[in-house]
Amino acid sequence: MSKKTAAKSAPKKAAKSAAKAGGSSKSLLVENRVFKPAAEFAKKARISSMAQYKAMHAESLKHPDKFFGREAKELLWSKPFKKVLDWKCPNAKWFTGGKLNVSENCLDRHLHDSRKTKAALIWEGEPGEKRVLTYQQLHREVCRFANVLKRHKVKKGDRVIIYMPMIPEAAIAMLACTRIGAVHSVIFGGFSAESIKDRVLDSGASIIITADGGYRRGAVVPLKKNVDDALKGKDTPVKTVVVFRRTGQDVHIEEGRDVWWHRELEYVDAHCAAVAMDSESPLFILYTSGSTGKPKGILHSTGGYLLHAQMTSKYVFDLRDDDVYWCTADVGWVTGHTYMVYGPLALGATSLMYEGAPNWPENDRFWRIIEEYAVTVFYTAPTAIRAFMKWGDNWLKKHDLSSLRLLGTVGEPINPEAWMWYHNKVGGGRCPIVDTWWQTETGGHMITPLPGAVPTKPGTATLPFFGVDVGIVDDLGKEVGANEQGKLVIKKPWPSMLRGIWGDKKRYQETYWSEFKGWYFAGDGARRDKDGYIWIIGRIDDVLNVAGHRLGTAEVESALVSHPTVAEAAVVGRPDEMKGQGVVCFVTVKEGVKTSHELASELKKHVRNVIGPVATPDEVRFAAALPKTRSGKIMRRLLKQIAAGELIKGDTTTLEDINVIAQLAASGED
Ligand code: 7RM
């Protein structure tokens, strides 16, 4: 039977109805159907029934030592571990006594059989270049670059910043760090010089790996220039900058500091032993937004992280040797770390990497890629799916997508319309969808269906993964009832949990482990339906989720007040059909400053320069004063309503006297 005519998984009887969502005019599809895993999919899947999932999940919670001890045997250990878990809240140690190396697990161990000549990475540049690196070739490049790092005195435990476009060298640099036990910190290419500077200083990195530029939507992103600006005139720990030549544009080379990647390779050979690392040694730091102005350096460690990355790639994506797997996330986000690089490579799979934008040169670039490489497993974000929906079905119709067998989403709640569109139009009605809830802090999937076992419902991430003990609780820590909203907590340590915030023990303890004693507080709200399925509502702290990117309101506020005209600023999210949330800034200016449309644009540009394009405000509104409670707290709830157009409408760049409304709304608040 051809894939196109494969049985549809959806039952025939559809119960669809349109309903109004919470007072807004946007109609929301209420989708009540349950999508059972197609028999054909389940037959081959590693976990193929609900009973099997339930038994394994129960075992993973009741006997974690046995469960994870067994799973961890699938990694390559240079020294076996003595103990599975050592837990003293908030500090977890997994697989103590064990030693292993991540690059050895992702590369060397696949060189002994036919995987040696298998594609590890398939890459396409935005302008259209193509490269394939077999496991053998990737291994060689990683060893060579690890030797370059050693040449520049990078040692075990040293921090290495990677600020690269989406090119194989980004993965090569990461794996090279892991080979010698250096700790990488990848910075998303969309972040600005200022953001690089903060991360360099916080991490104390001695070296930056970058490129002259990268391609994005037909333009060149000036990566090297941003690095130069970040290091300008400052006391910086950075001694070396390695520059990969990608775009070929002119860049400044600082004598004594900057070296070219290709020149460096001339000095090294291709032999580099993998250093056996303690299971708990730091693997990488990844900065993410929290509810204060300063991003947090989330620290992950070696054994537990790699196990979870491999295990979820195996059970959730059900990856096998003949898959062509494509995760569209940038390597600068945790999704790019775990599900473009470490998970699939640990498993010996083929991972596709694309450098550029989905709408370059035209809106069908992703479908073109799926058709050309016969992609089988596709993992993307709801915000991208909504953009594809808007661009229209005709772009898909031009391409044969019948190679696809499994779809995934991550980054934000997926609305049922987008889920149905993804299912029908991209998946041809035959592919299961795994809606995976997780965070930078969790390292990998936490709540997700297993595609051969768990029936799905549009809009829910369904059930917890192995080892994950989810609670949905009220402020006192009591489980809420069915369909009631509560705070999402994780009640037990899991292998890939963060090990800390770089350099800030106190913040680690306070942010994640203080709301409820002994439990991890995720910062998300959620509810559980009568079937036990978990519906994520979204962040309940001062963190926005703009097009799947985490952004702290305090970060944007601190960027705004760094502008000479700004006295005070408050930033809130407002619902946005495409991006999930948009960024709205309320600004009071200093005495004597005149507000204008020009100043509003100037402030938007300023935020963009300080943080990066991801943080560009959708709207800047000037206010005579910000609404505050008697104790001086900004009333965000009120500003959110105003931003959503629920309270005041009108010209956004004229001075609004929000305080008038605030006074009305303030009665009773403090
Ligand atoms: C992987 C990643 C984490 C935040 C998290 C949630 C939201 C992520 C989903 C989701 C609903 C999902 N890391 N989130 N996945 N919400 N359903 N499947 O996104 O650290 O950048 O963001 O993203 O609010 O707390 S992240």
C-alpha cells in the first residue's frame, strides 16, 4: 500500500463546533475527537500500547533505580556508574561514579558498523548549498576542531561561547567542546552584541566561536561584527575568537585575538581522544529568560542529560535507522541542542539542519526540503504552523509530503485549529502528532504522547514521560480537581533536570524549589482533564512566549530604561494570533521629553539593539504615569487588559493617563 493511501487514524464521526474564546472575537475550534495511533504506526513503534506505556511509567516512578539503571546501559560508559540517583533537594546526582563522553556517544560508537557511512547531518544553506556529513566525516571534523580548541589552551571545565549560524560547524563546535570536557554556551544568532557581552561576562568564557555572518531571509546577519561590538573596550575574559568563513563578507580581524577556522585546521591532525567525564560534570550552559532583568545560565550536566536526550529521541520520536529527521529549531535554543544535535546523534539517526527562514525564497521552502530529502519525522513550533496556515494550502499542494510518518510540536500551546491543520494538511491525516511540553530547564521532553501508544487530542501534550511525576496544585500545594487550573510542578528529580543556575545557587533554589518544598516549580499553569491529560495554559510568571521564544518582561523593561528619554517602563504580553503573544511596552518619559511616533519607533529599535530582533516590541505606548498599587507594584493585570484592547483603545503614541483607570481598578488591590 502506498503511503498516500494508508489508513487514516481519525475516526469518521467528527464532533466539531465553533465557540467564542473568552470574550475575544476570534473563533476557536473546539475539537473533541480523540486520535488513536494508527495500527500501522503502532505495530512498528517501540511502545505500542497504552498498557505498555502505563506499566513502564509506573515502574519508572516506583523503581527509578531499576528503570533508569537499565535504560542507562544503552549509553557507552568508560567507567560504569555505581549509583543511579543521589538526591538531596535541590541537588541531584545521576549515575555517580560513572564516566562517559558525549561526543564519543554521539560519534565514535557509530563507527563500528554500517552507520559509519550513514548521514549524520544533512545540511542545506539558505542560498541553497547542500552538504552531507557521514558519521565518519563528522567524527573527523569534531576531532580536528577539538584539537583547535586545545591549541588555544581550552581545558576541561572552561567555558566556550558559540555564536554561529545554522551550519554544521555549530554542531561540530559543540561536539568538540564535549570531546575535551569544555562547557559550551551557545548564543542564538538573533541576539545582539549587548546580549553576547552579558553572557560572556556571566560565563567567564575565554573563547568565542563565531562566523563572519549567516544567511537569514536573503540578508546577511553580521555575527562577527556583533562579537566585535560585544568585546569593544571592555575588560573581557575572551582571549580568542575563532571565525568560520560562511558568507565571505569583509570582517575586522583583531590581531592577536581573532583567528580563521580554516587556517587553524592546518595546524592540527584528526586524532583526538575523548576525555572520560564524570557523569555529573557540566556539559553546557544555556541562557534563558526569567522574571528578572538578567537571563539565567541554565546548567546541564553529562550523563543524565544525554540519557534523557537519547531516550526521548527513541521513545517519543521513535527514531530508527531509516528515518530522515528534521527539527527546525535553531541550535541556539534548547530544542536545537537536545533534538537537532545530541538526541538524534546519540541514537545514530540522520538529522537534517536548515540554515534559513521558512519563507525564503518563497513560502514553500520547508515543503521543498521535506520532499527533496524525503523527511520522515518533522518537529517544529506552533508559531511556524500558524504562519504556514496563513500563507495558504497551495504552497503545500505543490509538494509530495508522503514521506512523513510522524509530526511534532514544541514551544507553546498549540491551538486546536493549528493542530488539525498540521494533522490534515502536513500529515495527510495519517501521521501522529507529538505535542511535547518541556523547558530549557528540563533538558528534554517531560509531557508528551508516545506516538504508538497514547491517543491524542488536539491542544494537549497528554501524559508525562517516563520518570516524570507531574502535579497540578493550588498555592498550598494541594492537587486541584479535574479541569481546574493550577500550578504545574514536578515532584521527583529526573535525569536531564538542570543542575543549577551558573554562578547563582541562591537564585536556583529560589526560582525553582521554593514555591513548593521539594518540588520543581515550572512557572506554567495547567489543568488535567477527566482522562488525566494535561493541558498547558502557559506561563504564569513574568515571562512572555513570543513566537516560541522566551522573553522576560523585566529584560525588555531594563532595555527600555537604558534609553536616555525613558523614566519608567512596564512591559506586558497581549494575545497575538500568529506569535502567541506580542510585546506591548508602556513607557513614561523623563521631564521635558516630547512623545511622538518617532520616539516610539526609536524605542522599538533600541530594544532590538539591546536584546536582539526576537525582543522587538509590537507596540510602544506612552503613559503619563504607570498604574501602581499602594505599595508601588506595577499593576500588570490592568496593563495586560489595556494592551489586549479590553480597557482603553485609541492612538497608542499619545500620552495616556492610565492612572485614571488604575484608580478605578485599584479598589481592593494591593
Ligand atoms: C522547549 C522550550 C519553555 C516554555 C514552557 C511553556 C512553553 C514549551 C510547550 C509549551 C505548551 C508545549 N523551552 N512550552 N512547549 N507550552 N505546550 N508543548 O520551549 O525554555 O524556551 O520555553 O515554553 O510555557 O514553560 S523554553
